[in-house]
Amino acid sequence: MQRDKCGELRREAAGRKVVLAGWVHRVRDLGGITFVDLRDASGIVQLVLRNAAHLSREDVIRIAGTVRLREARNPSLPTGDIEVEAEEVEVLSRAKPLPLSVAEEGLPSEETRLRYRYLDLRRPQMQRNLRLRHRACMAIRTYLDREGFVEVETPMLTRSTPEGARDFLVPSRLARGTFYALPQSPQLFKQILVTSGIERYFQIVRCFRDEDLRADRQPEFTQLDLEMAFLEDPEELFPLLEGLASYVFRETIGVEIALPLPRLPYAEAIAHYGSDKPDLRFGMEIADVSSLFAAGPLRLFAEVVAGGGAVRALPVPGGAGRSRGELAKLEEAAQGHGLPGLAWVKLGEAVTSSFGKHVSAETLSAIAAQTGAHRGDLVLLAAGRPEVASTALGDLRLRLAAELSLIPQDRWALAWIVDFPLFKEGEGRLESEHHPFTSPRDEDLPFLARDPSKVRAKCYDLVVNGIELASGSIRIHRRELQEQIFRILGIGEEEAERRFGFFLRALEYGAPPHGGIAFGLDRWVMMMAGEDSIREVIAFPKTTTGACPLTDAPAPVDEGQLRELGLRLEP
Amino acid sequence: MQRDKCGELRREAAGRKVVLAGWVHRVRDLGGITFVDLRDASGIVQLVLRNAAHLSREDVIRIAGTVRLREARNPSLPTGDIEVEAEEVEVLSRAKPLPLSVAEEGLPSEETRLRYRYLDLRRPQMQRNLRLRHRACMAIRTYLDREGFVEVETPMLTRSTPEGARDFLVPSRLARGTFYALPQSPQLFKQILVTSGIERYFQIVRCFRDEDLRADRQPEFTQLDLEMAFLEDPEELFPLLEGLASYVFRETIGVEIALPLPRLPYAEAIAHYGSDKPDLRFGMEIADVSSLFAAGPLRLFAEVVAGGGAVRALPVPGGAGRSRGELAKLEEAAQGHGLPGLAWVKLGEAVTSSFGKHVSAETLSAIAAQTGAHRGDLVLLAAGRPEVASTALGDLRLRLAAELSLIPQDRWALAWIVDFPLFKEGEGRLESEHHPFTSPRDEDLPFLARDPSKVRAKCYDLVVNGIELASGSIRIHRRELQEQIFRILGIGEEEAERRFGFFLRALEYGAPPHGGIAFGLDRWVMMMAGEDSIREVIAFPKTTTGACPLTDAPAPVDEGQLRELGLRLEP
């Protein structure tokens, strides 16, 4: 049956006959007359029913009626100029008393929301989030299609992939005793696809990691995966990715991103913001004031500097009035990062500091000058290993900025973090900072054999408002180099063959230079929706124990099913 | 580095400096001069190299050079007017001797193709297939987005779904002894999504079935899944789906489909074509000639008709000359369908028949008239239970039409098959013809209690050239009716609660009438690509034993992994 859309009726429709169908959003009975707010996907309109059967919230009804102007306009509704006098009412479906309210604010526990997700998703905010997610995906596909990218589906039933987290396994029935793995990412498939002549590949794809769930992780999540052939330098990829990001922000939430994006080397990000995903929406940059203390009177700091350490300083706007107690709490936080303590300079009426008389007024002025601090501000100082000092101050920077409401909520600060080290210290051996397929920078190749820790990678993260949105790299496309990297990572020849043999062989039949990136789609949509959890932008997420309260998955299975798979539960 | 596209160079480029990169498609060394066909994603261009290092097929090179007009044009290449004189050549990657040829026709075994898929996918036909698949998906999304549909992702780690095939199981580590199932389709999730106010839902989604693989099945396959709220009659959905199908055919392969599509009731499809997925590209309709035999002289046929059976007749154009031996083979095929035998009428110089003198010339003429057979044709007759007679003849119709090249290969014959029965005979009990969530037709509801076999369903298949492309239905949206259907299917209250309790509850909180459909995407793309197997349109398909020769999945896993999952292999 042809029906009109609730949310689209306006003054001009007055007098028109309409057919509407939807959910009873709110209902008021006023002695024989019932006022119903009827909701469909387009919005809400007020109905007037005379002598109608009793209606409850979330009943599904269909009405035929006439639009008329309201006596008292409701300015809070786009349809507030009119109402619909219902002449026929048909109840299509009844709703029992609701365990959660669609129309009101306040929400029950997340467990209840997920168990009754079909009610929870009806809330206007969740409707908006799912539609926003769809808009973002459409924008991604439209942009990449125009740029000549081909979306290719890669297998879900595949082989263990090299991301290092635990795989979800799927027992094979036809080949008992063997297992598929669900992909942690299509990393090797995408590299094989560009090697297969799909020079511009992308995919919006489900990925799986069997991790101990904490914070805002999901066992299955969605990634925008992308790869291009004939790339040797990240800068060849950035304009395209910046175009993508700005297009998606514009089309999805109407935000304009200024391009090109800044590039920030990893070392600078750590030094100035104490993080490899700095929030650049606000200042409070960390300054290096080591030179002021190198030959200075404060022996402790001078020794740190002489030993290769640094003295770093964080300006705190308007912080001069902080009490000793408050400063002690900040110090405690810094100690959590392994610093012995925290020094401070207050630029109050007078300039005071934790140094007492040991440090001259000139040095205090120089600290203020180098951090850009002004009268009324506080400067916090940390001395120690450079990364430790900066990371501790970076953490305080975020806490204090949030506390002081210094983070503009309407700004979008995007930046590339580049020049990551190729390796990091693992448990007794080197590990990949990103993953083992990342290419070293050409000029750093000589260090591979001598001092791998000095080798920088051709990899890059896209950071938005202090959150890592995407991570990528130029890949290794020569077998010999790939094998050398495996050796440095302690992956022996036999293990390399067993885990990655098929991929190493693919490099031997004409593999072009290539590179790519993967965006965390759930996180991107979450940010654009202004939500704090990815569960708010996933239709049917799991709890932190990996359970789905709606379907009660995972669940026990019949013994017969296990027998077919050649499996037995351990007692 | 900025590079030009090999396949786009034309006469006008003569004299231009270009940079090209790609794969060595073919190579000929002519004493100091090397001619290379260089291939990238855009096509092929001829290079002329002087004193170059030896190159092999599928080496990856980059060259800088100058475009010049060819002396002898090569009309078989779009770039055949020009060649590129290479001034600098850089070998980016070497290829070993190839296990399969990218440039030549002839192919090795499918096992070898899949093992070296990165070479196989470079072949122009596979490149075209993957790009065509991408185009089809873009067209689907563009159309549905314009029509207000929202793509929503549903879980892959979920609960056993009701399709009736075997589930792939995924053991949970956090809740040992329990399992997720990979979805056979998002059937219940999509019904829950429209119940959640996503009035127009779609998803291009991976589905999984652990079946014994035969013919052209894959353990994972892709479906276009679609659902709409406030539908009660299939006719409300058809215009939209027809618009979708015609848009996708046009945008993907430039074929125009005439709309609206014909609707063919299930009973007619069986009667006239002996199949619920008739190939309508050609005639050879099966006729019912029972009335000619009801009172006729042929006692055997008269008895069949009297007992509720039928005599059905298939015209075979130009078949009058078939020998006894050929007819015997056709009869054998019919016997495979459970028919005792096959009668025939030859409209040759004289009219002859297998009936000898038992059937009059007038009756033979009437048979010819009712089947539309002409001089030179053959008519095959089958007597028996109506479906059996028609199905046997329907099978012969397809075989003979193919053999006689009567199937126009450039036609696209689409039709809706409607009015399927709701139930079919299963092993000792009724089964759903489609699935248990299909709504009965309103006018047939009274039969549900009395004679369920008479109940027709609000379901529909979209058939293309004899292949089922999509299948859908209006769903049940009331719990009582859903429970009644479960009872008829022999699903007791406890089983219904255990398997579908969460879904039954969702129907109690305001579920609108709704319906939808699912398209087999792999099959659709296969048809548009003119391929005979879905493996030709899937980047990394599995063999018929569910194995991936590229990655050697599925594979054994460490015992430690199983221990973490609380599982043990059966000895």
C-alpha cells in the first residue's frame, strides 16, 4: 500500500488525505480523544484519533486520515505545524510493556540494551548512528571507485594471519583435525592482489581477533583496507588518502578538513606531545629545556642530561594557583610512568618553583620563555630518559587539558605520524613496530645488519584528535629483504616457510613495489557520530566477554556436531 | 613517481616523454633490440629497448622513454598505432619461470591455477571478471542508497541460524565449551533490523554453509540481502527489485531488461516447463494433452488420467528424423525421473507414432496442434503424476534445446516465480519449501489447520535464464502464527524457544509487516561475466574439498591452541 512519510508532512499538506504507518512513539488519552506521536524512519508526526482502541507505546499501526493545521504549533518537531486526523486505524502489531524506553532519555544497563537491541536501535540516536555509518561507507566507496580502486572480497575461511593476536579457529569437517582461521586482517591477500595486477585494491572487510576483551575492543570489527601497486614512498600515497579522508568527513558530517595534512615524525611527536598519537586540537607543547640544566647548579638534572637524558617542560595555562596537594597528585601520576618526581615553576604574582634557591631567576624566566608560558601559568618539569620524561608529561598534558576544558570539541585535528622505527624491543628480541611486511627506509638499509634499532620504517599512522584512525606502510616486495627481516625478528627459515611460504613464493613471480593502509572503520564512524564507544555504531556488538545478549551466542552445541568435526570437549 | 598508463597511449601522444611501469607480458629479443609488450591495469603497449638486460615474462619494470608512431600498425591493440622507445629501464622485480602463462590461452589444472592464483588473476579475463564484480556491487549500492536503503553489518560470530544446512562452528575461548556459528544468512538479523526501525535494510554479506561440496558450491559465498518494513504483498516489492535488477544489468554489462517482468505461478512453471526455474529464453512449452486421452482408446493413458494423473507433451523442433536409438536414449532419461516410458509422435513425411494404430490420426493432429508442433517436428509424451510427467519432459526440454542450439545466448529472460506451496513433503513430516519465516497467503490461512499442503506462500524467486538468481518472501510478523508454523513443521515449543526464542520475543514488541529477498551475488556476477562457474568470479575460491591451494588452508594447529579452547582431537 502506498504510504506517506510521517516526518515529511508540512503546512502545505493541509487538507490532504494521507496513509501513514509506523510505531506509537508517545500516546496520550484525553477522554475519547487520543493523541499519538507516530514514528517511522522519516520522523514523527502527531495523530488525533477519536474513539480508538487503546494504544501502547511501540504498537505498530497504520492509519488513513487528513492533514490539518494545528491550533498550537509544536516548534520542537519539523512536522509541528500540522497534525493528522485519523479516520481509519489498523493495529498491525502490538507491543508488550517495554524493558527500555524508545522515547525517553535515561537508559537501562548495556546488557539490557543489547538483549532488547531491536528496541534500543529504534532510539533516534541509534538510528542516526547506523545511517551515518552507511553514509560513511557510501562516501568511501564512491571516492575510491572514482579513483580507479577495485573492491575485491578476500576469504573469511583462511589460514592463520600474521598480526600476532590469537586467531579464531574454524574446525574443518571435510578434513578432520585441520582448521581454518578467521582473518585478523587481509594483509597478505591484499599484497597478493596488487601482485595479481589489481593495482588499486580496497575492501570494507570484517576482521577477527580473539583477544581478552577490554576497553573498547570487539572480537569482530570492520576495517577499510586499501593497497596500491608501484608505490615506493609514502608521499605518493598521502594526497589520495587525504582526499579520501576529507571527502568522507564532508559527505558524512559536513566537516571541511584543511589539506594537506601536517606530517609529524615519530620522534617529534614523542618529544613534543609525549605520544605517537598526539591530540593536536590544542597547544601545551612539551619543550626541551635540557640545555638550561646541562651546566646548571642542579646536580641531579645536570647528571640526567650528561647521561643522555633530558629535562622536558609542560606549560599549564592558568595553573599558577595550584595547591601543593594538587601538585602532589600530578607528581604521583608522573611517578606511575617511572619518573622519580616532578619539578614545577609557578608564574604567579611572584615566580616560585620547587627548586627553591637552587635555580636562578634567569633560568626560571628562560623556562617560561621556552615553553611559551605566561603570567598565571604553571610549568611542570620532568627529568629522565627522553621518552619517559615526554610520555609522562604527555599523559599530564591530556589530563590537564581535559580538566581545564582546553580541548575544542568542534575541531578536527588530523596529522600523519611518519618515520616510525622499524623495530621495537620485545621480550628478549626485536619485534616489528607495525608488522613484518613493512619496508625499511632506503637510506637506513645499511643499519639493518649493524644496528637494526636505528632503522626507520616507511610507515605512517593517520591520527585524528589523539586517536589512531589508520595505519599503513610501504611493503617489502623482494623475497631476500623479507627473509632478512624475518631473521632479525627471530623467525627461522622453517617457521617462515610454514607460516608465510605461499606469500614468499608470490614475491618471486613479479611483485611490484606496493603499499597501503587500513582504517579502523568502527572507530572512524564512532568519532564522526560523536560517540565514546564503538558499540554505539555497531548494530549487534558483543559484550566484553564476547557474548551477544540478544542471541545468547556463543552457545553449547550437540555432541553429534562435535563428533562430525572429530573434536571432543576437554572434561 | 608520476606514471602514465600503458593502455591509454594513442597517436596523439607521439613525441611525448612518458614513464611507464608494469609487467613484461611478452618479450622478443632481435639481436640487440628487445620488443616488450608491457602490461599494467590499463592495458598493453609495445616498448622498444636497446641493449637492455635480459627480460623474462612477468618481470616488473619501470621505463622512461618517448612515444613514437609505429611503422607497422598493430590493429589488435588499442595502443597499436604507437610504441615507446625506452631510454631508461629499471627492473623492479624478477619473475621465475612461470607455472602458468598469463599471456597465452591454454590453462593448467584448476589446482595449479588456484595455487598460483597471483598469476592466474593477472590474465585479462580474470582481471575483467573482478572488475565486473566491483562494478556490479557499486551499481547495487548506488541504486539501493538512492532508494533510501541503509546498509547495516550483521555479526559473523553468531548463533546457529535456521537455514537447515550444517553450520561452521567457532569455539569460544572466553566461554569454553561454547561455540559461535558463522551465519548461513543474516535472515533473523535482517528481520530484527526492520523491526528495529531500519525500514529499508540491505547488505552485501558473506554467508557460510558446511555442506558436502559438489557442483559449484563454495563453503563461503556472498549474498545481497535486502528487507523492507510495511510490506504485505509481494507486488509491493517487485517494482523496486525489478528496477534494481535492470539497473545492475545496464550499469554492469550494458544490457537492457524490459520491465515489468513476467510473473509465473509455481504450478504453471512446473506444468509448462517442468521446473520451478524455467529457462524462458526459448519456447518448447510443455502442453497438457490429458483431455485427448481421457476417454481415448489407449487404456493405459486413460487410466492415468482417471487416477488424477496427466499426459503431457513436449514439442521438439526438427525432431521428426530421430532414430529409434535416439528415442530410446530419451526414454531412458525420462525413466530416470520415474516415468515408465515415453511415447512419441513424429510429424515427418507421414505422421507416425509409438502408439501404432491405437490412436487415431485426428488425435495425433490434435496433439500437434496443442503443442504447436509443425511438420518436421517430434512430440514426446509422458503420462504419470502431473509433476513427474512435467519434470521429466522439462529435463528433456533443456537437454534437447541445448543439443539443437535453440537457446539464444544473447537473451536475458527474467521472470518472477510466485505462489509456491508453503510446505513440501519431508522425511515423514512437512518441511518449509523456502524457510519457516515465510508468510502464508492470507486467503489460504484457513487451510493451515485442515490441509497445510494446500497453503500457498507469499514467496517468490527471481529466475534468469533457468537459474535461480534470488529468493524471497513476505515474512510472518506475528508470534502466534510463527508458532503455529513451527508446530506444523514439528518444531516443538522447547526447540522453538531454544533456537528462535530471541526472535519470537522480538515479534512481541511492535514488529511491522515485512519482507525481503536474497540474491546469490556470485551467481549473478558469474552470469553477467559469461562464466560457467562461480570460482571464476571469486578472487580466492576453495576447491571442492574446501581447501585453498594458495594458502594450504585448512591446516593443523598447535595443541596449545586447542587446549586454550578446551578442545581435544578425537584419536
